Amino acid sequence: MRAASQEVNEWIDGFLFVANKPVLDLLNITKPVLADGPTELLLDVRALERWLIASGMMTSSKTKAIVRSWRHSAEAAAFLEQLIVYIYIERERERERERERERG
């Protein structure tokens, strides 16, 4: 995995990393609120591939080659669709947990 950033916000290959924890950064990949409003960053399997590399989750040439060969498959498209649903559900759960903490 990539080293913890010294910056609070770090852009790598078009993706914003703020948490220094890949799972939390993944929750922020779909429609983060940027200066122009919510912006979808996970547009296709190629974007997921770029995010995995930028996050440091995939570092070896062999792993990158495997994912690149997978990018145009029906399985990759189905996986991405399921991942996006999961991200939205988990982000809403996290927001609800935060609201509960704020309520005390």
C-alpha cells in the first residue's frame, strides 16, 4: 500500500485520497462533493483499475496486467456495478453511524 500522505488531501491520477486508509478512500470515490458539486469518479472499469493502482492496492506488474486483461469483460462490468451499490450502501451506513454519534 502507498505510504501515508503528508498532505491532508492528495490527488493521485484523478482520485482524491484523504483518509490514508484505502477502504475509507474507496467510500469517497463515488460522487465526492468537489468545488463544482458531486462528481462521479468511478465511471468505468478502467477508472476502478486506475484507483486500485493509485491507492497502492496493486503494485506488481503481474497484478496490473491481470486487471488490465479483465477490464473489457462482462464480469468486470458486473463487479463494478455491484461495487458501486456496495459503496453507496456503506457510505450511508457510515453517515448514519456518524449522526448517531453526534446525537450522543
